[in-house]
Amino acid sequence: MIRHRLLIIYGIMLVSFTTYISLDTFVLASAYQSDAGRPNTSMFADGSVKSLDLEEDTTNEQVIDMSEDSQSADTPDEISADTDAADTAKGEGKSTGTGKSRKHSGRGKTSTKADSSETGDNDATASATQNTDSQQVTPAENEAGKIGSFTSDDAKISLTKYDYEGTAVYVADVTLSSAEYLKTAFASGTYGKNITQTTSSMASDNSAVLAINGDNYGSQEAGYVIRNGVVYRDEAGKNDVLCIYADGSMEVIDPSEYTAQELVDKGVWQAFSFGPSLIEDGSVAVTQSDEVGKAKASNPRTAIGIISDLHYLFVVSDGRTDSSEGLSLYQLATFMESLGATAAYNLDGGGSSTMVFKGEVINNPTTSGNSIKERKVNDIVYIG
Amino acid sequence: MTLSTLDDRSKEMFESAFGQLLFAFFCGLFGAVYEIFSHEVYSYFMIYAFAIPLIFGVIIPFVLLRFTGMRVTGHAMSVLNMAIVTLTVGCIFRGVLDIYGTTNRMIIVYPSVSAILFVLAVCIYMLMQIGSDRAG
């Protein structure tokens, strides 16, 4: 009898603890710092951080509706390119040979894209065309069309949709006059745990021209969080860290080599802890078997890449729908490489993957699997 | 050999093993169904959740019985079952966290408590053996 009572009491304790830890992980919100996201203005020469204004847009183009209902008319025939053989040969060994202490980047790299950027030609299609030598798939061939653009004195954004490997991929080709326009924001302006907001809502709150979801820092308990030049979390995680510098360059670093404060002292304007690194030194850095955690094969993805200093690619792919299968990390890396990216980094994907341009959700986020609905996330990366 | 022909201690052990076997299959089924609804994201911890009650609650007790004649019963068995269930629940929860792509430091409580309970079960078993030797 005592044994049975003991077992019942222990069972209740076990269920109670499991309920608590579940709530702590998924539900209970903890604000560590409200009014977060204020920029470290000392990182820029004039001691201020300026913002873009949608009113500055000189293109006056309407964003083409790319929602699920209208896609059939816009999407061209499916591509039939098969990259398996070349992919295997190219991909294997790339990520293994780098080692833990490697330090690769797009910093100071020169490429054909850099040249095109300097001449003002930052169109993604042009990028792809220039990089066809080593590619079997030419994204330009799969281009579904321009969705929209934004042009001002300080920013030029060209948004294009591709149909790649049976998946709708949205690419924002961004050229800035200064990295101060590449910003990040926390949900509700608060750094904390389980504090979430949709990407579009955060984009609206921050008057973003273009926004994508970030690394969802709140889902991890470790990993540097440096946003707008301010350190919010200085505990190193296991993942490599993407650093975007105030000079507009980008680098993926091993967090064991630097503290978060050292990174800020080096000029890191934004740092993300998710990964993996997709492209290093202009080459694909993942193999076909690499995945985020235990995720398999194809998924919606979000990634950010750099072609040359101040010239970025924001990429979001659909997935988990009948019209878009999704991409593997290797496919995503290969795609971005073909666009001319010299460095690229994977951000939070799956149902979180969302791109917002001029206030409209461009892709088809899949929060609960089959339904098209925006998921609430912890943070965004935006141009604004 | 049927359950009705066994002595009380063996019967208790068989009942416990049967319960752990059902628990193992439930965990296996739960893990499989969970992965179906998680867009093919998987976690090895879902497999561990199936294997732990099967190995520690069924296979090892019967191996010990077969080769050493050891029968873990009474309070020792109850505490051992608590340890197995705790570790298994911890594995399921870790699997859920893996699949969701998140972490929680408090998850260390499961293996820690489980280890303490396991040591406690061994101690209780040894005390019971010493007691029965003295009585014998």
C-alpha cells in the first residue's frame, strides 16, 4: 500500500515538473530587457544611425502579389536541372576540411559581383549570369520574375522570385550605402524568452522596407546575440556565429575564439547564432547530408549572404506545400553560390521563414504545416 | 511455466516487466506519431525513449534472473521503475525539444534524478539481500 502511494506521489511530481518545464520552454514569457534594439551609434563615423523612409522610393513600383492563389499564373515551367553528380563532387569535403578554428568570410573578397556592384548593376539575374561557368543550374533560367524594387540614395533593393528545384525562392538583392541601414529588431522591442511577434508586424513597427525572420535567438539558451552593435547575450553557443560588421562586410566566426564584447570592439554590428555557414570563400560549405539539428531534407529556408561589402542577398524559400517542396541546405547553398554570394549563412527556417517587402508578406509561410500563416518569431533582420 | 505457477516474487517481477514492455511500446508509438507530424524532423531521443524501458525494465531483469538468479522485487523494483520512467520521460521531452529546435537547461533534472533513483534501488536491493541472508 505504501509502495503504491509512493508511486502515485512520484508520478504526480514527475507530471508536474514536466508540465512546468514545458511551459517554461514554450509558453512563459520572460523579458530580460525591454526597450531593446537601440543602436550603438558609436559604431558609425557621424555618431548616428540613420533610417530609410519608404517615401524615398523613387521606383513607385507596386509589389506583385506572390501569394499561393496567384502563383500558378506567375510560375514558369518546372526546371529539370539535375545537379546531383556535380553536387556530390563539389560538396563533399568542403565542410570537413575547414576545422573548428577556421575563420572564413566575405570580408575583403573580390568577385565579379563586386565589379557589377560598383557599376550600379546589382540585379540578381545579372549576378547569376556572371557565375554560370561552374554551375549546372543557372538561377537566371529559372527566374519567375521581378516582384518589386526599392531605390533611394542609400539603398537599392531588387526582389525576384525563382522557381528552383520545385521550390519558390525569393531573393532580395540589396545594396546599401552604409551598414547602418541593415538593422535588427526584437519582438515587441524586448529582448527575452518566448516574446514573439510576426515578421510583418515587427517590420511594420520598425518601418522596414524589407524584412526577414532572424535566428530566433530565444529558442536557444546560448549563442551570442549582438544586435545593432549592442551585446544582449555573451554566452557562446555551439554554432558558428555570423558577424555583419559596421563597414558592411560579413564573416562567420568560431565563437570560442572571441567574446561577444571583443566582437563588438572589432566592429561587429549584428551577430547571429544559428547556421550552419552555407558558403565560405565563395564555395559551398555544406555537404548534401548536412542539416540543421535533426531536420531532414527539404524545408522552407531563410538565409543571408554577401556578394561584396554592402551588397547582400536576403533569401527565403517556400516549402512543405504542394507547390513548393522546400530546399535542403545544400540546395540553398548551391543556389546562393550561383547568385554570386561569397559568404552565406542559414537563419531560422521551417515555419519561421518569412519575407516582408514594403509591408507585404512575399512568401508563403507554413506555420502549422499545411496552412499558409505567419509564425510568430523572436526577431527580424531588416532594411530600414 | 505460466504466471500462475510462479512464486510471488517472480510473479511481481513478471508483472513489472510486462508493464515496462507496454510502456516501451507506447513510447515507440508516441515517437513515431510525433515524427510524422513534425515534418520529418527526428530525434534519436525518441528511439532512446523506446529502448530504455525495454532494456532496463525487461531485458536486463530477465538476463539477471536467467544467469544469476537475481530477482529485483519489492521497494527496489518500485524505485527502479521510477528511475526508468523518469529517464524515459526525460528522453521524450528532450526529443520534443530537439524536434522543435530549442533547449532547456532544466532537462538535466531527469537523468540526475534517474541516476539517484537507480543508485537508491541498488542500495535497497542490497539491504534486502542482507536482511534475507540474516533471516535465512
